[in-house]
Amino acid sequence: MNRRKFLALSAGIPFAASLPSLTSAPNASIPIIDTHIHLFDPTRPQGVPWPDKKDEILYKPALPERYRSIAGRAGVVGAIVVEASPWLEDNQWVLDTAANDKIIVGVIGNLEPGSPDFPKHLERFQKNPLFRGIRNGNLWGNDFSGKLSNPRFISDMKSLAQNGLVLDTANPNPKLLAAIVKLTDQVPDLKVVIDHLPQMAIPEDKAVQKTYEADLRKLGQRPKVYVKISEVLRRVNGEIPTALSFYRARLDGLYDIFGENRLLFGSDWPNSDHWLPFEDGLNLVRTYFMEKGQAAAEKYFWKNSVAAYNWQKRDATQP
């Protein structure tokens, strides 16, 4: 949605000072699997490639114990870590960190498909049952679209599919969505999870918008393509609308295309700290999906994550 439409929708809508619309969510008893969190520790001797030291909100340890203290009280019983570093050995660091806390049920690593060493790195990390796939897309200077003509890249994508692993795609834009269409044409058995699609700005150029909408519909017809309803909140003129009515049209559009079986909950913690408290963002989408009924809400909050990531429960509280 472009800025003009967002401003029009936001007229008369309460902002962050008016939180009751988010904190009275129905049926908080559904167990929640959060499919998008990040772990890092800036106090390590080697530091971290992200977040930046200047980020006063994020630049502090984001570890399972802290996440559990925040998300656990909101009904989260499990989470999937999405690697936030391009450093190879940070894949091992995340796996080791996750092993020590059963709230982590899966890890999406960061490897470079198409590189000569990808097969051996994939073989190494997938031996750990927590390793559920990799993330690739618009981050760390990658040119995802440009890789599609590389036979080695396609071969590596086929290896992911053959091993039951997932490709998470980062930071969507029209070009990336078009590339996912082309990739899934070539590797139809690959499970693809599109991260943060609600945050993507809809193109204002009519021709680009038409192509984007067509690509989205194509992806909606592919049963192995999932979408994270993550990074839902938006900022308009320095304010964050808190009323569900502000976001409903965008959520309805994605729900209509992908249906109740292929949408996933993701908090994007601790990035979510840049927006509103964890429970506020969660309760907004909880209210939306409970309107769809108990069955649809259960699929969104945990059942679809099993279908997408095939994670294995580590704790009795997990469904």
C-alpha cells in the first residue's frame, strides 16, 4: 500500500497511545510457534555483523532466555531462529545456542547456494535436526534474481528440496517475487517461505503493480509456497497505527491469495522492538485470525509451521 493510501486509511484511527484495541485479544490459549526470531550476542569477542552499534534498541544480547521471558507470557511455546549473520561459523553458534533452550524448535541458516562449498556446508549443518533450511534474498548484497541462470545455484536449490529443507526469502520486492516464480518453475518441490510480505510497499507504477499482482497470484497457486504474516505494523508520519482496521485490507488480500493453510506467524523479534511491545503486535494478528475461526487461527499460529518446516517438538508444552 502506498503512502497516500496509508495516510487516507489512518485518518481517525488511534495510534500507539491507544492500546486497548490490541490488548483484549480473544482466546489466548492457542499455542504459538513463532517462525521468525533472531539470536545474536554483541558481547562476544568477535562481535556481530548485525545489528549496528549505533542501534540503541537492538545492540544488546538477544538470546533464548530473554526471548522466553517476553514471548512465553504471551503464549509462545516454540520458535524458529532465522540467522542474522553471513558468517559461516555463526550457523554453528546459533545451533549450539538453540540446543541449550527447548523453546527453539528450528534454525534457518545462512549459506550461499551456488558457491563451490555449498554442498559440504549443507551436509555439515543438516546433520543437526534443528537445521531446517537457509535464508537467501535481498540481504548481505545478494542478487537473488541474477543467480537463477547459474546451474549450480539451481542444483543447490534442488538439494534443499531433496533433503526436506526450506528456503526462506528475505525482504521482498517485486523483483524478488518474480524470481521466486521462476525458481519454483524450475524446482517445484522446493518449500519456499516468503518473509515479511505485509511490510512490502505495493508498487505505485501501474505496470509494475500489475506484474507484481500477477506474480503474487501465481505464487498463491503453488502449494509449497508459504507466507509469513510478519512485520505487519507500519509507521505513518512517525506514528504507528494500532487499530486492526488500518491493516485489514492488506491482511485480507494475502489471506485471499494464500488461504488459511499457508500463512505463518512470525514476530521478527527483536526487530519488533523498533515498533511496539511484543504482545501488541501479536495480539493484532491474533484478533484478525480468531475472526477467521478457531481452526484457521490454529493453522496460522502453529499447524502451518509444522507443514512448512517439519520441526520436531522438544518440550511437552509444544503441540
